[in-house]
Amino acid sequence: MRNTYLVTYDISNDLRLRRVHKTMLGYGDHLQYSVFECQLTPTDLVRCRHALSRVIHHKDDQVLFVDLGPAEGRGDRVITALGRPYAPVDAPCIVIDGTIVNRQNRTAKAKEERAARHAAGEE
């Protein structure tokens, strides 16, 4: 039986932060900076915690696992936002002219667009 977890992390080192993010991509959906939604079996949860435990510095970093209950019967994911509207980061890959546009490309592009809007005074 799978439970839905909200996994958030606060990592004090950029290298470890990237490693934690990369690890979490294998376990759930990236919702926001340092926030993932994961549907995990008890075994998956142990594996995830073990993988993260090998990456983080236990005195300086923190990873929180918020158990939202059983994944089955929860209905559709409903996410509301204050401020900027919520936009899913993890969409399927898109192929344009034979080039795969993946999550990382879209995330980098979104960051560039936000920076440009901020520089233009729109944010």
C-alpha cells in the first residue's frame, strides 16, 4: 500500500542540494524548489530515506517527510497558490525537431524567463 508524502528539504551546501534534488527525482514529482510529492510503499520510503541519508550532512541539513495518508482514494491532486500561480514542473518530455526538451531544459528556461521579467520590473 502506497502513502503520499510531501518531502521538503533544507540543504546548506549547493553540491549536496543538487545531489538531494537528483535523488528525489527518482522518487516523486517536483512541485516547487525543495518540495516533492511522492507516492511510496514502506520499502520505497526506507530506500528513499537511506539514499538521502548518504547525501546529506546530518548536523547541517534537514529533510522532512510529511505523511499525507493512503495514495488510493485521495482523488485528484489539488494545489492552490498565493502569489505566482502554480505550474507543474514535471511534465512529459516534448520532442521538437528531433530535440528532446526535458524537465531540466524547461526549468532552466522558466528561471531565465523569471529573471528577465524581474529585470524588466514585471515581478
